[in-house]
Amino acid sequence: MKLAVIADPEAAMGFRLAGFLAYGATTPEEARRHLEELVQSPDVALVAVDQALLPEPEKAVERLMRGRDLPVLLPISGLKDAFQNPDVEAYMRALVRQTIGFDIKL
């Protein structure tokens, strides 16, 4: 089973380097097209979607997902959000807290 990511083109390149199937998109329509293709692929288990492109990916492909368990759709925060925030450290801390339920301090 494969893991896929839909993000802005720069982030998609980084995910490709990490071994993911990654699709760059600059508009919500382009992201939706990629998502529709991935949802219909029998070998994709998880699709992470940049929330800046599709805030609710499950609603975008609701009809195609009926009766299917896979792929799991995972909305993720994009890197652009982090770097546009004036306090990147606080943004990342809040993101980690939201994701795993507590702070990690190194």
C-alpha cells in the first residue's frame, strides 16, 4: 500500500524526496482532481491533503468514498502557514500540541 500527499508544488517536492507519492497543486480544483484519482487507486492507503488547498478533503470526494474504507484522508497544515506566521516556534508548538495532545520541549 502507498502513502500519498497533495500539497503546494514546493512541499510536494520535499515529500517526493522522502519517498511519498506527492502531487503538487496550486488551486483547489487541481487538488480535487488529484484526490479523485488517488481515491480510485486500489493501492493507495492514505492521502494527506494540505488544508490550504482543500480544507475538507472528505467532502470533496464523499461520493467516491461511499462504501470504501481506504484510502484514509488526512488533512494536514501546509508549510506556508507556518512560515507566514510571525512566531514560527509558537505555531509549531501549537501544531504539535493539537496533533499529539501535549507539548514536547527539547
